[in-house]
Amino acid sequence: MKNNNIYKSWRDKLLLKVSENICKPCTDKRKEQYNINYDNPIDCGCRCDRVNRILENARFIDEDIERYSKE
């Protein structure tokens, strides 16, 4: 699929916004329980209600990109 780079770019921009605008400023005490991966929130164990759905969708996008890359 030749549009993989476009989709990865969109996904990366989305994840950057999530990291910068939601995760970094978060002051929830539960955040202290996790090693926060601001560079790749998909691999981060912290999943508050504000980001869970967004990160799940981004994970599905990653899976689709991988699957279509093999076709």
C-alpha cells in the first residue's frame, strides 16, 4: 500500500498531540504507577478514560498498516 507513510504520519501527529496535550500535563496520581512512554503512548501502560479510546484506535491503525503493507 503506497499510502502507508501518510497514515503513519497522521498516526504520529495524533499520538504527539495526545502525549503533549493530555498525558504530559496530567496530574492523576495513578500515572505514578507506570513508566510513561511519551514518545509512543500506544506502548504506555497508563490508560485513563481521556486517552484509552484514542490509543486503541491508533493501535488498530498500526495493525491495519502492517497488514496492508504485506499485500
